[in-house]
Amino acid sequence: MGTPSTTPAWDDLRVLLAVHRHRSFLAAGRALAVSTSTVARRIGALEAALGRPLVHRGTSGAAVDADAAELVALAEQLELGLDAVRRDDGESDAEGTVRVSMGEGFVQPATRVLAEVRRAHPRIQLEIVSETRLADLVRREADFGIRKVRASSPALIQRTVGRLRFALYTSQDYLERRLRGARLRPADFARHDFIAHERALRSPQTEWLAANGAARFALRANSDLALIEATVRGMGISVLVEAQARDVPGLVRLDVDAVPPPVPVYLLYHRELRQVARYRIVARALEAALRSGLA
């Protein structure tokens, strides 16, 4: 193909991103609400603009060339930026959309707080994203993040709002079958069944269990709710957040010689958000509630 003649247009990059995600022209067209021929025409225009092929077409679908990875990344960044602009654009103070990212353990208390925000400011629309992958707050994948890890970017404001405290819990059924008393001694760890986060999460609580001799894991999960449910069902012993577990029927807290280490909790958001009223409102509400709940 010849020398590139124009700068790639957003519409063409958007189509390339859809093909990358959906692996076919037909599925990409459906996702974008355009025809397959339009998808093909846009990809052809993009290839002509750049002077090289970008998509391989075959009987099993369409695949974006590995050399086009930087274009896919650019399209994703543009998409995120446009989403952020849409949340900000044309919205006066104390109205518009606010998106909050958090682990599922924070979802219920955060939702209660945000419901109060909405009651006081009915023109604010709220989005809650529960996820194990940390949303990129610098790129505005979310406006706020409630995290158990520090951020490194100077573009973010980071408030330490408290600490999560942990304890060991099991069910009454497991207690009666396996423990005979609500005390777990150091020598007992090796012979009991435990429930913990999956290895990929590198959870400090799971590492603490292993350091204390736990070796038998009846269930591993990337979900705090799964850990709680498995514990209630008598599958074993788990390390759970005190504030979350103490209100769960059927859980029994165990006495131990050494308690799991606490974990700091941070509220993070982009520095630019301080200039917009709805973000200031949500920031104050979340910070106050987290400080109170984690005190």
C-alpha cells in the first residue's frame, strides 16, 4: 500500500476497536449499530490512511494484526476520554454522572452512602463498578476508587480513610465437627480446612494463613462474597473483615494468639475533579462515611 495520506479518524479507530473486541465484522457492526459493509469500508479507509493492512480476515472471523496494538490502545484511550468528557460536558454544579470503582466488599456500605447523596442531590447520577481489576483513575475509567493499595500517580489525590481489621471465622457446624471450642491454637492451623483468596490476588490475609501453617485450602476464590458463603456453609475457616462478618448470621469468630494484620483503605480521585461540585459532594460523603465505618 502507499504512503499514508491522512490522520486516522476517530470513527475509523472506533470500528477497529470493535473488530478487535468482537472478532468479526458482523459482530462489530451489531455492536456499533452499523452494517457489515460499513465496518469493512471503515477498516479499508483506516488501512489506506496508514498504508498497511491492519485486520486479517478468515473463515473463523477477523483478527487485528499484532502490529496494530498501538492503534487499539489509542482507540481505547480516546473512548475513555470521550466517556469522561460526556460525564462532564454541559453539566452544571451538583448535577451529572459520578462513577465509583471498588471491591465488592465495599459495595453495600458505599451504596448506602451514595443513596443519601442522591437523596440530597437528585440531579446527580451515580455509577458503581465492582471489580477485581483496578480501574485506571488517571485515564478516568472511573472518577473515584476505594482501594486497599496506594497509587503512584501524582495526578491523583489519595486519602487514607482508615484500616480494615480482620479476624478468623467459621460456622457453628464446622466448630462442632472439627474444633470443639472457639479457639484456634498455632499448632492447629496445619490440620484444618481453610477458605481463602485465589493465589493470583496475593492477598496479605492468605499469606498470613500460610505463614501460620495453613496448608489445606478447601476453596479459593476472587470473591469476598464467595468466601463468606463458603464459611457459612461449613467448608472451613476463613479470614474475613470484622465489619463485614460480624453481621452475617451463622458465623462464629475464633480466638487466636495472633491476629491477621490490618490493611489500610484509601479513597482516590483525580486532582481535576476538585473543581466540580458533584465530585466534591461525593468525595466528602465517601470520606466521612469510610472514616466513621473504619474507625
